[in-house]
Amino acid sequence: MIDMKGKVAVVFGLANKRSIAYAIAEKLSDAGATLVLCYQNERLREEAEDLIESLSQKGAARAIQCDVSVDAEIDAAFAKIAETFPVIHTVVHSVAFAPQDAMKSDFLMTKRDDFRIAHDVSVYSLIAVSRAAAPLMTEGGSIMTLTYYGSQKTFPHYNVMGVAKAALEATVRYLATSLGEKGIRVHAISAGPIKTLAARGVADFSVLLDAVTARAPLHRNIEQQEVGKVALFLASDLSSGMTGGVTFVDCGFNISGI
């Protein structure tokens, strides 16, 4: 059993109990990690506090507001974290966003500003968060983000988000190179399609679910908890020799040609 007692994990992107970030937070908490959950804005405070309450029953947890598209909020959040936790060990970046029009329209018609927003929130935020977290990761540790196979293959209505995920995976490689000498590992988890709040923004999402069931070697879709278990492994010393890579949790869908 993986033991994370004495470790501090900061989790971004917790939306509700069906989110991948919650499944990861739950697994980390079950293993004994102390959690800091970062929610985007005041509107999400109540939801975050409810999630904190449920996770606190497993171990120590607290919530901090942080909009990852604002550098000042990132700096303020980590300054607040440092007041209580001078050392952190894990950062989970489960954040992605693209304007609805960019997801629904023909990719050819992607607007410049929509492209910028998708990459700012979904990609650059990982750099900004990693830069703020690194000074507190004095014992090394693990930073991980969530990607999707749409970074490598085209999927209906994924559009600019697929391009952003490709950039995110490249960012993981470059961050791994930058942070390696500090003993900080950087990972991307490529999860198969899951019915989350974010997935509602992808039109015909059920088509993706059906395709995985038909083509994946395991002939089913994944569950949030399966992503959580892989994240726990990547956060632990069991993955000490891994960095810069993409780990698929998709029932093998990515290996299937037809």
C-alpha cells in the first residue's frame, strides 16, 4: 500500500465529486496525504468547502481560492500555502477551458482570442503553477496534469482543445527538463472519456464513450477512481524514475487501430 503520510498535495481543478480532480484528491487523502484544494472563484467556494468536508473525514484538508489565469492569485495562493506548509510534495493540475464557440464550430473558424484563451488557461497555467510551486518542493516530488488522446488524433468537436492538449504535453516535457535537477518529476495522465462537468462541453460526447467500448481492448470506459490510482502512483516514490511522459488510462483505446 502506498503511504503518503507527511506529504502535502495541492490540487487545482476540483469541481465536484464526479470530477477527475476529486478522484485524485480522494486517493491521495486515503493514502494519508494532507490536501490543499484550490477553487477558482467565490462562486465555487461553497462547493469547495463541501468537498473539503467530505475529504477531511479521511485526513487533513483545506481550501484556497486561486484563479490560475491570474498570476497574482497564483502567487498569493502559494504564499498562503507556505504559511502553513513550508514544504509541498505533489501538485495536481486538472484545469482546462476553451470557449464553447471554439468547441462547436468548424476548427477552421477558430477565433484568435478563443485560441489564446484555450492555451492560456489549459497550458500556460501549468507553467505558472509549477513556477510558484517549485520553491516549496525542496524535497522533490511530483507535478501532474491531465491530458487527452485528442492531442494526437482528431475527435469530433474537440477542436482547439486538442491543439491545447498537444501543447500541454510538450510543456510537460520541457518542465520535466527544467525541474529535473530539483528532483521534481512532471507527468501527464491521458484519461479516457469520462462523464464529468467538463465533458458536457464536448458535443456528441456519447459517441466517444461508445467508440471506446467498441474498440478498446478492455471493451469498457474508465472510471474516475482508476485515474486516481494512477495519480497516486505518480505522486509516490514508486514512480521515482519517471518524468516527462504521458501515461494512458483509457482501457487501451490508444493502441487500437480499428
